[in-house]
Amino acid sequence: MKLYFAPMTCSLSSHIVLRELGLPFELIRVNNHSKRTADGRDFREINPKGYVAALLLDNGEVLTEGPAILQYLADQVPPHKLAPANGTWERSRLQEHLNFISSEIHGASAPLFNNEIPESIKAIFKQTLFKRLDFLSQTLAPQDYLMSTFTVADAYLFTVLQWLPTFNIDIENWPVLATYIKHIAERPSVRSAIAAEQATHPV
């Protein structure tokens, strides 16, 4: 498999999960602006949507969209229990978490990356995001993970919460989330994924 990624983007969650599962893969960096890959290709030929992550399978199929990639990977190694079995109530709960992260945290963060949007407008988006962070703080207050154990949803949530300093949002305003991030960051898969991405050369 090949994982096409860009540093400090949502593709980190797929990278973490690949390492959690111990699956063999090749890491290929993408320039989000030029759309060139480290191996010299036009990334849009791989993923016409033009954004990471993209997972190129050994059979030539390409899978995109983080929640889909995360669940696909988890299902390749069921004993690791990074996702409950398909068809179970617990799997539906996992999908609920993934959809919330995707739409309410990841999606809500997108405008904050746009330098053309005035700060006064960004402040409105931030207020909505703060409400979602309040909800997550309440959810995680009595437990270490979104579900009973570490799952792909935690890899995804950890990844998007890493963006908050970029928006001048202090995670310490949500002590539960600050503790959660530190806890997830201690996992070997997380440390090795971040180190591997930092070691790649810009495209």
C-alpha cells in the first residue's frame, strides 16, 4: 500500500492507524499547493479531488476520505480492535464519532485556515467550534478514549485537535482535551508517525 500524505493534515490519522496495525506501506509526501508527489506524479491523477489522504492499494484501487480509509484499514486486522465488527451497534457508534469529527471539528476548522476570511468572521466559526469542543470535553471527562478502548476515531480526533494552536486556540481552556491529547501523543504509533513525516523532504 501507498499512503499519500501532507504534514499536519488529516492524513496523519491514517498514518497512525497503519502503524498501530503494523501493516506494510510506503509513505509518499504530497505538496498541497503544487499537487506534486515526492515520486514525481501529479497527485490529481491519483486522487482527482486533489487532497490527502489517499490510500493506493496493491490491486491498484485508490481509497479516499479519512473515515473510509480508517475503517478499511481497521477491518484488515480485526484482532487489533481499532474498529468494532461491521453490523454491530458498537460499529454504528464508531461511525457516529467519525462523522462528528469529520463534519463538526474537521469541517468547522476549514474556514480558519483561509487567510482571506476576516478575523471577525472567523470569530463566529470559532464560537461554533468551541461548543463542539465543550461537547467532546464532556464526553471524554469520564473516560480515556471516545469508546471503551483506543480506536480509529481517537487517531482522527487527535489529528484534528493538533490544529488548534494554528488558530490561536488554547487547548488548555479544555483541560480534559489537553490531557487526552497528551495521552494519545504517548502512543508509539503516534510518535513514530509524526517523526516519520517530519523526516520527509518538502516536495
